Amino acid sequence: MTEDGLHRLELNLQPNEASGLLAVEHGPLLEAQGWDLAFWAVLDEGEIEDCVAVIGHRRGGAIGEGWEIERLHAEPIGDAGKTEDAEAVTRHGGWVYIFGSHFGSKDGPLQPKRGFVARFLEAEVGHATQDPAMEMEIARHGFLMHRLINDALKSGGPELVPLGPNSYQALIEATIKRGETENRRWADLVREDDYPINVEGAAFRESGTLLLGLRFPVSAEGYPILVELEGIERLFEPGEDLPEVRGFWVVDAVGREGDIAGVRDLAVLRAGRGEELHLVTGNVDSRDRHSVLIQDYPSGHNTVATHFRSMLPPDARSGTLEGEFVREFPDLPRVEGIAITEGGRFFYVTDEDEGVHLRLTRLLAD
């Protein structure tokens, strides 16, 4: 156990880029693997069908030992084109949903292969690694979500921080130029007055609407933004119906050492008659000299990764939320996932050079 009261568990699995964390709820899978607790995690380097991992704890072992990590044996169906950069994982209606970042490399341009949504039925996973392979549906619509979110931001979204010149040139201008020069089918979906969209977290509300946490853009005050969408399942259904943006949440949740923060991951917990939002926020991009976001927003360079919570109003789909401090991670700038298990125990996954780390603590009652 570390000085901050968290267990540090070394879980190496190449590629070591963990993003997103979700507790497994399928009992037969836990039984088949001999686990009493497990989590889905996504890895952001490689095709999505190769980048879902399950982290399990051996039944009867002490919480600080007996952890294993396996890669889910899956095969793609649907729009099984090139995919990359999985960033968020959540569950609704028995489906485990995985979201690409819908972003690009640190110095641009935006990349359509990152604009995907995938899903699989958790109850059909009988064993993590053996045949038959798990069928994973993939909807790769390039910049469709980029377009939907940007249109909603323009028509009724919160005021945003101005888009910096380096970010505009590398992430918007260069993407438009590529689309036109290469005659890409998505060329008309990225426009001159757009913002680049970087998805980092996802969680469903009880109503079935989806919250997407954005690492960028942030509000004019530097606060992280959540997009609330309805009908994400329509991406996998025949017909032309599309998901709809229902609103935006701006959360006063910026940690120390910075003036702006983006979402790193989020989770929603039922709390009495309401819903409790938990989110980890942090820097707007990793501390990389090639990042155009860091060049344009140096005050978001060293923002301490911090866990906040807020109550979500039950009948609202947009507004502002006050973030209540839970804990911070001053020595871990790359906290990539948060998951909640029964009993109010929180687990965090971090992306570090040494490997994938799982961290846990209890949320203490007031």
C-alpha cells in the first residue's frame, strides 16, 4: 500500500496504454475464470477487437494480490474498418460500449479511424480467452459524432475557450485540407468553425441517455464539459436515424496547478433517488512538447489529476454542476479510468511507462 492509502498493482499487458475501466457484472464469466471481482479495460494502441482487456482478482485472495489480466478474444462484425485509440468503456442494456477518442495525434490532423463506437454483449462472454471468439459490433462513422457535437455546441452549447492558433491549424485546417486533397467521403463533416472533439469518458444515466466526457474542448472558464446524448444504439441499427445531443453539462472541477482541465474518465452511481456523477479530470493533453493543445493552453499543462463528484439533477439534460473534491493524484498525471464497485469502493487505472496500474480506495462517508 502506498503513502496515500492506495494499493499499487502492477499489471503489464502490451500495449501499455490503458484507457477506461468498468466493473464486470456477468457472474458466469467470473465463475469460469475463478475471479470474485473483475474489470473491463480498453487499451488505446491497436485495433479495438484486439484492445479489450479484463482484469480479474482471484477468488479468496487478499485485495492487494492475486490480480490477473487477460485480453478478450474477440472478432469484429459490422463496419470492421481500421480503428484506433479506444478511450472509454461503459454499459447499458447488457451491452458493453467502447468509444474511440474521435480525436487525432498530438500534432494533428484528426483521424477518422478514431471516430468509432463498438459494443459486445457481456452475457455472451463465457470465457475471456478461449474460442468461440466474442462477436464485437463496430460502427465506424468517421466524423459523424464530431459533426453532431459541433452542431449542437453552435446551436445551444456553453461558451467555449477560444480555439488556439496551433490547435486550429493542426487539428481543423489540416484535417479539412486532407479531406479535400484526398477526396475523402468525410470531407464535408469537418468545417472551418469547428472545434476538435476529444472523448475520454462515458457513462449511461438511468434514463438511457449517454454522458460523454470531453478532454477538449473546455468551457470559457476552463471547466470540463459533458455531452448528453440520446440514441447511441442507433449507430448499430438499420436506417438513417442518428443519435441526438440533448444538452451539455459544465462541471466546476479543476484540480490544482492549472486553470483548465479536461475529463479523464467518469462514472455514474445511483445514490438514493438521484444519480451521483464521479469524474476524474486533469491536463488537456499529456506533457508532450509536440502537443498543439499544450502549446496553446499552457495553463492546462500541469493540472493535477483529481477525482470529483456531483449530483445530477434528475429531470435535466444540461446545466452547470459544482464538483466536490474526493481525492487527487499529484504524482500520477495520467489517471485514465475510474470504476465503482458495490460497497462504495473506487478503482483507478493509470497509464504509466512501467505498465498498467490498478488503484483502489474507499470513498469515506461524511
